[in-house]
Amino acid sequence: MSDEALRERIRALMPQAQADLTEMVGFRSVHDPAQSPPEECDKMVDWLQETFTSLGLAEVAAHETSDGSKAVTGTLAGPDDAPTVLLYFHHDVQPPLDDAAWDSPVWSLTERGGRWYGRGAADCKGNIATHLTALRALDGDIPVNIKIIGEGSEEQGTGGLEDFVPKNPELLRADAILVCDAGNFAVGRPSLTTSLRGIANIVVTVETLSSAMHSGMFGGAAPDALAALIAMLASLRDADGNTTVTGLATDAVWEGVDYPVDAFRRDATVLDGVDLVGSGRVSDMVWARPAATVLGIDCPPVVGSSAAIQAKARARINLRVPPGMNARRAQDALIAHLEDAAPWHVKVSFEREADGSPFTGSTSGAGFDTMVDAMTTAYGTDVVLQGQGGSIPLCNVFAETFPDAEIMLLGVEEPLCLIHAPNESVDPTEIENMAIVEAMFLRDYPARLNRS
């Protein structure tokens, strides 16, 4: 099928893509029974099974994983000697957070200003719509074997699919794996994410007294646990805002696309007059260097606080770990740094949370070359190689389980989507263009592989 024929088919399929996304957004598939009824996740899984089966996939099944979520798999057979492409997506979503902060109903796809709004519209149900649209456009004329894997607990990070993949390698083995849970550098700028920072979280607890004590009677000599914690946390950054964990390199440079300051300020919603932090370029700071963020502090809130010296305080710290840095050793360094920074011989204890290694995706090979050509043709402009500050631990599991597979990260989640925030949205042109990319890739990959 020609490029133009694919474009026309996908353009004609966009009303169906919108209908698909409308149904998917309507499922409140938050994988947390405290925040959403479990049957909502089950309804989403049932819809996926029915829809992918209607497109001709065989053995579309739901598998319960170790964390109670359901993974959706299925296959579409191509020629006997054809390569296999695995299409990844996740079907769970973030909770809505503050319903009142949404300008339209959270669970209803709403068109506004040329974008489609609703929780999961981009992350990651917009990518599911892309898969469905590409497969419909090819209409069975697919020269590859296709497998799908849909994760049900990605947003909660409870590791169900990370456990499932190594236990079911033949079900998922592929020559190329398209991890469709990323996005373009900007709308209309085709991008492959080639780098993910890892993660190393800890909870630190500081104790100084057996009980909170009156600040008038004891303040000035009694050691304040909260003040000690504040001093420790302040040591994690220097005056320029660079993360300064002792023993971790902070001078790495990103070799791919630069992230313009004005674009980053807009994407990150930085307030006018507020400085960016760090002494490197934006791309260095968010893709190539470690970053420590205080996620939460346990201490009295302002409303309801009393004139008391705090006996105990704790904080949860998120450390993002760039490629080339070992996540476990980085976690060790963070703990050692905070221990050294603790004043007054306060009692300090730590809880380790899950650590995840950084990841580097494919940047060469028949799959990579095919994808770059498809993106360039679909968008009519050069492809950007970018990093991502977030982590997707499953990518490392794929790499370890299928070391010969080319793994590529792409999708519809560009910065304006506001994923994980109120008013999440997707630009429908990204669904359309990424569906063209995927269809071209599936069409052209076998020929490129045979030439290599």
C-alpha cells in the first residue's frame, strides 16, 4: 500500500479513533481499589479483548499478574518467515487528582480548542487508539507477525508486568518492541526517546525527642527534628540548584537535541521571574544528570500547628538516575550523604523504596532505521532523539529478557498533554500522524531487515 493510500485511510479512520478513545476514557481504570472500583479496570480489559479480537487478532487473553492487575496479550500471524513486532501499551491511568481543577469532565472525552481532553486521553489510551488505527488502516495486509502486550498497573508502579514478562518469554518474544508510552518533543516534531533516567527513592526519618515540647520553655536548646531534616534536605542542592549528592557525577552532557529554555519554561509552567535551576543546559539537567526531589514531608501542617518543638519528622525523596549510573549505588550514596549531613547527632533511619535502572534504547539497526524513515516521511521533517526524565522499569526487563530485540520508545504524549495532571489532553493530529508512522513501520520493516 502506498504512503498516500495509508494517509487517506488513516485520515478517514480518525472519527473511529475518536470513538475508540471516547469509550476508553469512560473507563475509570485506576489500578487502586481505594481510588476506583476494580470493575472499572475489568471493563477496560474486556473492551480491549473484544476490540483487538474484532481486528483479527487471535488468542486475545487477559492474564492476572502478581500485583492483581491484568495483562492483555494477543497475536496476529504474518508470513511464516516474517519478523515479529511487539506493540506495548498500558490500559490503567492516573487518578484524576483534583476533580475541581478540571475544566471538563474527567471521564468524558471532550473536544476543546482542537484537543481532546480526559484522563488517559494521552497516557496511555491515546497510544492504544494509535495501535488500533494503524492496524485498521493496514486491513490485514501486514507483512509481520504482531503481538500485543497491555499492562494494567503501570501508573501504580507495582511491577505486575515486570514479573510477568520473564515468566512468559515465548508469549512475547519479538524482533522489535515498540514501547508506546512516550511522545514527541513537541506537536509535529517526530521524536524517539533513546534515554530514560532510573529511579532510587528513600524515606528518611529524623528523631530527636521522646515527645514534642513547648517551644517557649525548651526552644533554643532542645534539638528540633524538623529543623534538622530541613538542613539535611537543603544539602541536596547547591546555590545554583544543582543536585549535589556526594559521590554522584553531576557534569554529564546530553548529546541529543537541546531543550530550548523558553520551551522548557512553558512546558514546565515555570512562573514569570522564577529562575530555572542548575548550571547546565536544560537537556543536561533533565536527561543526563541526577536530580533529587523532595516528594513529601511529614510534619505538622500550618493550620492546626502549635508552639512545639518537633520530636520527629520524615521526608520522601525521589532520586532520578541518568544512564551510566547504577541506581542501587546512587541510592547508597544518597543515604550516606544524608547521614553525613545530619546535624547534632540526631537519630536518622532510612527506608529504601524500589530502585529502577536507567535505560538506553536502540539507536541503530533495521528497526531503528525503518522507524526513522517512517517518522521522517509521516511528519515531513527530521527525527529528534530525546531523553526522558522519567523511568519505565519495564524497558529494562524487556532488554534483559529479549537481548536481541530492538526497543524503541515513541507515542502521542508531547508536553502539552499534561499527563498525570488535571486537564490531560491529546492533540488528535498526533494520534493520526503516529498511526501513519506505525503503519509505515509495520509495512516496511521486513524489507529493511532482509537488506541488513
